[in-house]
Amino acid sequence: MNKKLRVCHIPQIPCKAFKVEVENLEKALLVSKVLGDYIYSSSVTE
């Protein structure tokens, strides 16, 4: 059985949701953190 690990992101603004396939849990956490930091930093600067 081939299991895939993905990070799903659903933006709050009207944009299309997307999924990112990652190799392992560490990379999944990194992608989640980067998306969270980007969302936070863009909302603070507006």
C-alpha cells in the first residue's frame, strides 16, 4: 500500500484550496509553518 502524506491549505480569501505532497512528517510541519507565517505576516502588513 502506497500511503501519501499531504498538507491541505484552504485560504480565507476567495482562492482555490490546494494540497502539497510531502515526503515525511517533518516536511509537512515545515510547509504548515511556512503557510501559517505567510498568512500571519501578510495580514499584519495590510
